[in-house]
Amino acid sequence: MMKFLVLAALLAVTAFAAENEVVWTLDHTNYSQIISQHKMIVVQFYAPWCGYCQQLEPKYEEAASVLSNHDPPVILAKMDTTILENAELARNFTINGVPSIKIFRNGGKTVHDYKGTRETEGIIAYLKKHGGPASLEIKTEKDAATFIDEKKIVVAGIFPQLSLEKIINFTTLAEDLRVDYDFVHTLDAKLLPRGGLVDKPTIRLLKPYDELYADFEDFQIEAMQNFIEETSVPIMAILDDNPENQQFVNHFLHSPGDKVFLFLNFSTDLDAFKIKYYDLALSYKGKETNFLLGDAESGKKALQYFGLDTDQTPLIFVLTMGSTKYVQRHVQPDNLASWLKDCKDGKLKPYLKSQPIPEFNNETVKVVVAETLEDMVFNSGKDGFTVGVLSTWV
Ligand SMILES: *[C@@H]1O[C@H](CO)[C@@H](O)[C@H](O)[C@H]1NC(C)=O
Ligand SMILES: *[C@@H]1O[C@H](CO)[C@@H](O)[C@H](O)[C@H]1NC(C)=O
Ligand SMILES: *[C@@H]1O[C@H](CO)[C@@H](O)[C@H](O)[C@H]1NC(C)=O
Ligand SMILES: *[C@@H]1O[C@H](CO)[C@@H](O)[C@H](O)[C@H]1NC(C)=O
Ligand SMILES: *[C@@H]1O[C@H](CO)[C@@H](O)[C@H](O)[C@H]1NC(C)=O
């Protein structure tokens, strides 16, 4: 009884402290406890000296105040990573620098990167969506039109017969991957914009490119996740100034396997290369190799990041799973296939760029490389989520 009263008193104090602030302040004394008590809480890891953090602060506060009135309320919090006692707790979340915004769910059991913009409206819209259910039910044609964005990847669970375990697995997966994909579910495949009717529970991935949709019937969580990740990487991702292509570039960057980049000037060289490169990409389908076709202008920062330059285009660049790099500057369309074959056969000399050895394990390095590229290089538009500390390990 005594214990209970003490706990109740502690909780009351916590609630009181938090009530006075729109953005909750977390530190090493209450971080774990507060995260473990909430189904969803958003935490910004910041440093007072960082300019991006300072710019973000008023917008984050404004968003927090709007979202505190949302039903259900969304809690926004922050943690100062420069306070010594907080630093150890924050370390795993600031590998790419500050500010770093993470979404903690289910008492901190799952953690996702915030992938929205840094503008007030963007933060509100993103977190409203992510505060709602992970998968939306489609009951009518109108629901389908509202919930399915034809320009995005949408994963649909189709359940013509009741199978509780499959529904639970689908929901678990949706919770896990909701930041990267939209999820919907329905009893009736007829309501979906593409694909035929099904009589068994089915996962249908809808995408605006390549084969447009793909079905899958295995409801084991790992199998569904692999299916979604593999199916969503386009045969050839396009990097240009069209923001709608961005999500596919991100799937490319995070895909497992070797990455092939071809950079050229879209206004002069696209016609000569496009079909040959696409055919090459197609011939490597299922062989753990993914392809990106980038405009030299849009890819300028990426090129610089790799120590290359737009005046060396048309340029083909390979980044292998083991982070080895190969490059051929001023490549000709007819040489793409033979060059890539030599590269795969180990006949080429790697391209070296001086690089500090990161102290993380290989898996972390790969994640850091993909996220750093995504943040620093490919998403560096006005609304992009540029990080305050530059990492240069590629
Ligand atoms: C966490 O503890 C700090 C320091 O005691 C306090 O300023 C802050 O308000 C607490 N946060 C919450 C949400 O209770
Ligand atoms: C940081 O990540 C490592 C490895 O995943 C884990 O063992 C450790 O507990 C994490 N630290 C904190 C403070 O969460
Ligand atoms: C649900 O997922 C678990 C974990 O992947 C798996 O063991 C189980 O077989 C799945 N259930 C169904 C009905 O597929
Ligand atoms: C692409 O070609 C056009 C036309 O020749 C030229 O104006 C533009 O500067 C080139 N872009 C780059 C990045 O070299
Ligand atoms: C990282 O990969 C390299 C070669 O791919 C291997 O030699 C090394 O042991 C790996 N390191 C760790 C920590 O897994």
C-alpha cells in the first residue's frame, strides 16, 4: 500500500511538471519511466548550440501545442544531449547528428525515425497520421479513393476469410513499417484499384511503377517484411527534381545488395542511356543489385559526397554491400553492361576515397551510410531534413 502511494505521488508530480510545458522535457532521471508509460511519444534529441535545432524549436513547439489538443493527444518531448548524464541515453539516437527526432511506441518497444519535414504544418500532418491506426480499413469505394494514394506504395491486407493470427501478424507488421509505407486492409479485393479477386488472405503491394502490384500469401512476419522491401525497390529509381520520386530513391538507398548509380545530364544524354540502362537493371533483377538513374544536376551533392563531379558524367558508380566503390567516368551507353560485368567479376580496381574508419559494426555502418545519404544528399531541398553534424563515411 505504501509503495502504491509513493508511486501515485510520483506520477502526480510527473503529470504536474508536464502540464506546464507544451513540449515535455526529458532527462536521465525520467526518460525511461516516461517513455515506458506511453503508447506513443515523440522525442527530439537536440543540442542548444545547433543552428538547425534553434530553427526547429518554435515550429516544434507550435506543432506540440496543436497536437496536444488532437484526439488522441500526441506528446512531443525533447532531450538536451549536451547534458553529460543524458548523453549516454541519447547516443543511439544521434548517430547522424542533431536534431534527431524519434517516435517511440508501445512504451519504447519500437523506435522509428521521424521522416516528415521540419515545418510546423508538416510536423503536424505527419504526426497526426502516425498517431492514428497503423492500417486503415477500406469498406467502400470512397474509402479506397481517400486512403490509397496512387502515387505511393500502399500495402493492402485482403481478408476474405477471418484468420485472427494473420490479421494480428499483418497489424504487427503495419505498426513496424508504417513510417515507410501506407497500410490498408479490407474484406473485399474488389475495392482495391489493381489486381484481381482473391479467396485466401493475401498481402497486395500497390506501387506506381514496374508491375504496378504484387500479391503474397505468406503471413509470417519476416516473410512479409522481405516481400515488401524487395518488391518496393524499383527496377530503376530515378533521381531528379520531382519530389514524388524521392520515396523510391529512399527505398533504393535502404535496399540490401549492391547499388549502381548512373549519373548523366538528363537534358542531353537521357535518350542515349535510358533504355540500355533499364535493360541492364532488368537483367540483374533478383541478383541483389539495385539501380538508380540520376540527373547530374539533382545528384550534384551525391557526386560531391563520393568525391566525384558533374563534369565527369556520364558516370557509373557502384557501391557494394561491403562498401567497396567502383567508378567509370565518361562512360558510353554500349559499355555499361560489360563494365558492370567486369566489376562483378572482380576485374576492376576499387575507387578509393579517404575515409575515417567508423567505430560501429558493419550493419550500423550500412544504415548510417544510407541514412546519411538520404539526409545529406538526396533530401537536401528546402524542406529536407538536413542534419547538424556531417558524417563522411562512405
Ligand atoms: C523530467 O525531469 C526534469 C528534471 O527534473 C524536469 O525538468 C522535467 O519537467 C521532467 N519531465 C517530465 C515530463 O516530467
Ligand atoms: C544502445 O544500443 C545498444 C546496441 O543496440 C544497446 O545494447 C544499448 O542498450 C542501447 N543503449 C541505450 C541507452 O538504449
Ligand atoms: C505469424 O508470424 C509469426 C512470426 O513470423 C509466425 O511464426 C507465424 O507462423 C505467423 N502466422 C501465420 C498464420 O502466418
Ligand atoms: C546539361 O546540359 C545542358 C545543355 O547542354 C547545360 O545547359 C547544363 O548546364 C548541363 N548540366 C550540367 C549539370 O552539366
Ligand atoms: C566487417 O566486414 C569486414 C569485411 O566485409 C570483415 O572483415 C569484418 O570482420 C566485419 N566486422 C564486423 C565487426 O563485423
